Amino acid sequence: MKFSELILLSLFSVFAGILLFNSLDMPYSSGQGFDVGFVPLNMSVVIIVLAGLIGLRALVGKKKTQVENGEVPSDSFQDSEPEQRQSLVAPISTILLLLVSTAVMGLGSILLPLAVVMTIISIFFLGNSWFRSIRMTIVALAMIYLIFSVWLKIPII
């Protein structure tokens, strides 16, 4: 696991921990269905569990690879200096992209900046083709629209 991935995983864990702590004060459900604490509590628990599993998998996978290669396993996640700088480009770019898109969402539309972010991440960071990225974005946005606007009656456009 790269050093930058470890930092990003730690930041996600801290964010999820703060979200979990703050969501404990919110009502989880009401007499008619879910309440305001439902999504933050569940999402924070899922993020913490996934971060733990990813970290554990990286730790076990690294030690297993080192043992197979005849190396002595170490507990350090150190890359060389140029690799550390290069590995920081993707997380910093992603964070900046999310910050800009969140600021643009304040102008009125939520789905359009979300579509741009999802497409850019899919193309440049996941390596998907333009056609596949746009197709996945359309399907994901359709599901988001159906869940929030149609089912939960929360306006998101």
C-alpha cells in the first residue's frame, strides 16, 4: 500500500469516526420511516469497516508477498521520495475536485457537478473508457434520482 493511500484511508476513517460520533445524537428512525440519523450512522459504520478491511488486507498482502519473495517482513509502509510525491497526486487531485464540485453545488444543481466528478474519477483515476464512464455515471445518477427524489421525496435537482 502506498503512503498516500494510507494517509487517505486514515483521513476517511477519521471523517467516519467524527460522523459516527455526531450522528449518535440524531434520531435514527421515526414512526413513519427513517429519520435524519439513518444515513450518517450507517454510512460512517460502513466506511470504518471498509477502511479496516482494506488496511488489514494491505498489511496481510504485503507481508505475504515479502515472505514469498524471501524478504524479511517489515511493518513500515515507506516508499522512496519520488514515489511518495507521485503517489500524492491522485488523492490531492481527487480532494480538490470534490471541493470544487461541492462549491459548484451551492449554485443550485447537485446532479450536474456529481455527474462531472463521477465521470472524471472513472476516466482518469479508474482507467475506464469514456463510453463506460458515461454509462456508469448515467446509471448511478438515475439510481440516486430515484432514491432521493422519487422514493424519499427529497429534491436534488
